[in-house]
Amino acid sequence: MPAKTALIYSNDFSRFSYGDDHPFKIQRIILARELIGMLGLTELPGACIHDCPRADEASLLTFHSPDYLQRLREFSDSDEPRADFRYGLGDLDNPVFKGFYDWAVLGVGGTMEAARLVTEEGYDIAFTLAGGWHHAHRSKASGFSYLNDAVIAINTLVAKGLRVAYLDIDAHHGDGVQEAFYDTDQVLTVSIHESGIYFFPGTGFEDEIGTGQGRGYSVNVPLVAHTDDALFMKAFDEVAYPLIAAYNPDVLVTQLGVDTFRTDPLTRLEITTHSYTYILRKLKALKIPWVAVGGGGYNMINVARGWTLAWGIMNGVELPPRLPAQFVDMIARMGHPNRMLLDAMHWAEEDDRNRALDAVERSIAAIRETVFPVIIGNYAAAAGE
């Protein structure tokens, strides 16, 4: 039997823009939806398309402060440029544009709908393309993120008494999500990302493992520049996969940013579709109710390719290595010469790779010492009782 899956999308996305000079292009989500359609992935047995509902304010208040939400609404309704740096609003990263609050509320609503579908409607997997705003804090916008959709959706799951594993494979540390669940054992957060030593948001080190009841439930694998496919898979196989399997959550939530790809303009990792799809296949094999959200990616064609491949894997479809001719023609008119959907496995230059290997091995050793006794020890013992 094919999996019962939902793709969550809204035609309203095209109404919004961060600005012509901003690296985040909402058009990338539209391109992903176009490619999914051109490959026939909207007509699959067991799959359906759901619209993005708007999140209600009561749900937003499970994480965000009332004064912050009020300022978001006020600025979003204004016809004049506004800024309030106390709330992270109006700088280069987090511009204030007409309707940005509506954009953010749609993103939260999509992730909440995905969580509802897998817990109340019997869906195996729900994927919302406009989710993944993992940098938003309780009272501050950060890293292009105004509202933290993953935190709010996970809060709805925890309120039902469910245990959640959150895996973040975006190039940037999922700092807002870690912050929200740093002191609880109801949510295991795992983030594999480019090291904060020299990279935004400057957090996500191996010693950030949680506090109080949450000690051992925050996990970080910081990767140095030039980490390639084999090392990315190593980090997943030796840290994320065994921890998630041992924790055995009721729901899996994953942030699937593609700014890890070697052609992304903002990052220095060297990942391709090879390791990205490898991880997604292993996650699907866990057969845990799965909420997937989008995330980063500043090469628009990488976003379209990565999320199309993700949707194909979620539905058990093997896709061809080349992009369809119709899509190639469309993106060529936009100045993108891409022709391939799938990449060959990539290996970094030897010196760069050796440094990256040393770093990931140090991270794995530290996590095995501090986190594994909590997660593997406690949950493996419980499973054996």
C-alpha cells in the first residue's frame, strides 16, 4: 500500500516578497510546486494537496509573547518602512514589508495542519513547503524568520501527550527550536549544521545538550566548511539515526533545508542530492508519523530539486535523473542553466575533507559520551523491559 501523504501549499504565497535584493526568494517555493506537478507527483495514489490555513492567535501564543505579536501586526499593516530592533524587525535579514505577518501566519498554519493530519486524519507523512522558520525566538525575529512554525506545531503535539523528535538538516543551527525545548524530555531536538564558530546564528555546539529534565535531549553536530556527502551521511548515521530510533517518538518533525548544497551562495558545505535523499529514505523507513517542513535554500533550483525529491521519496516514487524539458525551458528563461534533478555523490578536496572528517569525529565522540547514555541507555533499556 502506498503511504497516505499530504503536500501543503497555498496560491497566496505569490502575494509576498522579502524584496528584490533579499536572498530569500518566495518564488523558490512556487518553483518547487511547479516541478512537483510537472513530474506527475500531484496525481499519486494516496497523495493529496492541502491548502495552508491561517494559524490562530491562541496557537501563536503557546510560544510567542503578546507584545511581539502586536508589533508584528502593527508593522505588517503599515504602508511606511518601520523598524524595531528590540524585536529584530526592519534590519537586512528581517525586512518589514506589507503583509509579512500574514505570510508568517500562513507558514505556521501549514505546519500545524501537517501535525494535525498525521495525528488526527491518519496520514503517514505531511510536507509543508513554506515551513521551517527555525530561527524565530519568543519575542524576536531572526534569520528571515518571524514566527517559529515548528515550535508552535510541536507544542500542539506535546499538548496531546505525544513525544516528538525534531531533526534539522538545514545548514544553519535550529536555535529557536532548541531554545523552546531545552528543558524538556518530551522533545528530542537534533541539528546537523554548519559550525557556529564562524557562521550564523553562532550556536549549536556539542556541549549544548539541554538542562534540567531536558539534559541529553538537545543534540548538535556542527560541521566545518567543505563537509561532503560521505561525512554528512556519517553524522546522520552515527548520531541522528540511532538517537531517533532509540527515542522512538510518537511523531517525527524534520526541517529539510537545502542550503547545505555545495552550490548554495550563503554556505560552505559540499552536500548534494546524494546524501540528502539517502537521509530521507532512512527517515521514511522508520515508519514514524512524519511532519516535514521546508527551510533554507538560496539557490532556487536547488530548493525545487531537493523538495521535489523529498516528496518523491515520501511517496515511494523513483524519479529520473534529469529535469523535465518543460521545467528546463522555464528556468532557462530565468537565467538558470540546470538540467539535472539528481547529482552524483561529491567528495571534497583531500585536505579540506580531512579537516572536516576530524571535526565530525570529534563531535560524534563528544555526543556519544554525553547524550548517548541518556537516550540510548534510557530508551533502549525501556524497550527491553
